[in-house]
Amino acid sequence: MQKSMYAIRDNSLFLDLAQGPEALSVRELTMLLLITGTTKENILEMTNRIIRDYGERNIFAEKDPEKLSRDLDIPIVKACQIIAAGELGRRHYDKTETGFTTIRNAQDVFDYLTYMRNLPKEHMRGLYLNSHGRIIRDEVISIGTINSNIIHPREVFHPAIASNATAVVIAHNHPSGEATPSAEDIEITKQLAEAGKILGIALLDHVIITKDAFASVNASY
């Protein structure tokens, strides 16, 4: 039986780093980052919840601490800690990584966002592309209930304008496992496509992701 690499005392985290940080899971690294829990949750409960609800990849991609604090019901200080860690990682990545993910079709979107397949709530994600179809920014646009996700065009296109993106692909997961776009999915896609035309930023696709499948909303109308 593997020995636990962490212990919790007085609502604080103590990690055994004898094997080095590379031996730690994303959850354990996040626990180390947050250090303590709150009066409502200990550090283990808090970390498990935010990783489960936001996703390992999404949590460190978020850039707005107030939004993160609201979405996850955590203190603003802890949201700022997470944002700072994500920003440090992005700056290092930007300086050392020479390649970019290129999006050509719905399959590419599914492959890039494969981690979304098992999220328990609906997440709407925006992928912002340059003129070569390469991702220059991705964002968590919203986290909805398990069967509803209300989107406004400004939430989708503000990051595109800020990043000088020429095109946008949006995607969201269906925890129910049903890949067929709903009437609401189709209506939202039409609204966003029209808004994109006005702004001169193309909405290339809206992809539905489930555990075992994906579907393009654009192909449904």
C-alpha cells in the first residue's frame, strides 16, 4: 500500500517532498499552493471540490480572480493564489514552447479538450485562433448547471478582441452523455455567429463534448 505523501493538521497541509515535486499529483500540488482550508472546508475537501468542479486544466487557465472566487465559493486570496500560479506557468510556457495547437475541425477540438469529457457540470470553453488556425488563447467562459448554460456574446468575444483573435471556436460538455445539440445549443450558436459577423471575428464551430463522442452544432443547422 502506497504511503500518503501528505498530512493535514489544524486545517493546514504538510507534504512529504522526499520524492520531489514531480511525484505529486495536480491535486496535491494545488493543496500545497492553497496551504489551508476555511472554516467551512478543510484543505483536502476544498481541493477535491474545486478540481472536480472546475477541472485540472481549467483551474489554472482562469485569469479573473473575482470570477474564480465566485464560481468556486472560495476566498479571494485563495483565488489570487491560483491565478498567480497559472500566470507564472503561462509566462514560462510562452518563453519555452515553440509550437501551438492548430484547430482544423471538430475532431481537433475534441482531442484538445478531452479532459472535459468527465466534468460533472457543463463548462463552456472558448478557443481563440489566429489567422493560421492556431490557438492563441483559451478561456472558461462559464460554468452552468448540469443541463443548462446561458451565454452572452460579450462573454465569448471579449477575450477574442483582447487577444486580436481572428476566429473563435466554442465547446461545451454534456454530462448527460447525449451528444446531439439541443434547440438551445443551436439558438446560442446562431446568435454568436451573427455577433461574430458584426465584429469581424468568425465563429468557426460550436462543439458538443461527451464522454465517448462529440458533435458539431454548426453542422446541425
